[in-house]
Amino acid sequence: MTGTPERLRVLVADASPFFRDALRDVLENTADIEVVAVAGTADDAIRLAEHHVPAVAVVDVHLSGDGLHALRRIHQRASEVKLVALCGLIDAPSESELRELGVVEYVIKGVPNRKIVAAIRRAADPR
């Protein structure tokens, strides 16, 4: 008897409604990923991460209300949630700063969708 593999539960948090919706659509059309929540502000991202406890939270560092604050609080309040930071190429935080906030993967916005999906999978299963 074979069971259905469990899907990877993901929270998406981005300041841009366009990017947020596009990323949600891409992830929902990926067989092994389930988007459990979508946030547009830091406070919503923190609240939804605590409520849903996804395997991975993908958080825009420029999220309304301070994405870096959201990353820090999610890491403090729900440490089992693996964090993937979304950064713009210009004025992105340093890798060491992101690691201090609990980020295990980061992705520059504008990369192909497959790279974002790959980063989410790596974050969930760091071997």
C-alpha cells in the first residue's frame, strides 16, 4: 500500500501583491508544496507563522512593517519554521546578517521560479 507523500507546507510573505500572488500560484502548482498562508505585512507573517507553523516561510526582507523584524520574530517564536529570505539585488542584507536572523536560504528576486522552489526544498531538508 502506498500513501500520498506529505506536501511541504509553506508560508509566503511579500510586500508586493503581484509577486505574492505569482509566487503562491507557482508553489500551488508544484506537486510537493502546499501554500498554507499568504501575508502582506510583517505582523501578518509573524501571526500566520505562529498559527500555521509551516515547514518553510518565504519572507521578503522589504516586507511592509520590516521584513527583517518578521524573520527575527518568526525564528524566535517558531524556531522549527525554516526561513527563506527574498531579497532585491540592491541593498540586500548581508548573508551573515540573514544567518543571524535564522535564515537558512535566500533568493534574489527575479531568479527563475525553479530556483525559488529549489531553495524552499533545500531549506526544508538541509542535508
